[in-house]
Amino acid sequence: MSKKILLTGVVLAALAPAAAFAQSGGAAAGAATGAVGGAIVGGPVGAAVGGVTGAIVGGIADQQQPEFRQYVTTQKVPSYTYREEVRVGAVLPESGVTYHEVPTEYKVKGYRYTVVNDTPVLVEPGSRKIVQIIR
């Protein structure tokens, strides 16, 4: 038991600088946050699983969000009216929503953006799940 606690402490100590460095957002931040959260819940194995899961989400870095929001505004993308809460994990309907490519300078691959209830969001095209709300 004490070995498990010690190992968890070592993993958390090793990941703390990475988590602090990765606070800017994106896949690195997702990986670091997921790894730390996973380590707390499930020890070293949880850290590995959490890191992979966090990296999959990725998204637009925190410091780029205002710039990306301005970009979306200049594109005059019509807003889709959604009756449910706009939240990460919400699944948008199959029809009525238009998805757009994210410009390469934002370094986001595999996702599209749209505007829902006047809020830009990143969406995973295959599942239509919202993966990030742009603030």
C-alpha cells in the first residue's frame, strides 16, 4: 500500500511541471491534466490512461481563444439555435448545423467549428460531440 502511495506521489511530482507548462491549452494541456487526474484516481495506470484521454481532446489553446473567437465573428457564421445546454460532450443534431474547417494556424486537426447559441464551439465531426467551448 505504501509503495502505491509513494509511486503515485512520484508520478504527480514528475507531472506537475508538465501540467504547469501545459496550462496554455491544446493536446499537451489535455494530456497533462488527464494524467494528473488519472494518477489521483487510479495510480500509475490511471495516469497513463488519463494522459492519453486528455491528449485526444486537445483543442484551441487558451491564449488563442479570443483570436479564434474574433476570426469566427469575421466569418459571419450563422448561429444554430440549440434547445439543450451548450456544454462539452453535448451531441449536436444530424441536420441543420453547418461545420467549418479550423484554420491551420490554430493547430487543431480532426475537429470542425460551428456556432451554437451565439457561442463558437469545436466539434468532433464523426460523433457531432462538442469537444470545446470557445470563450
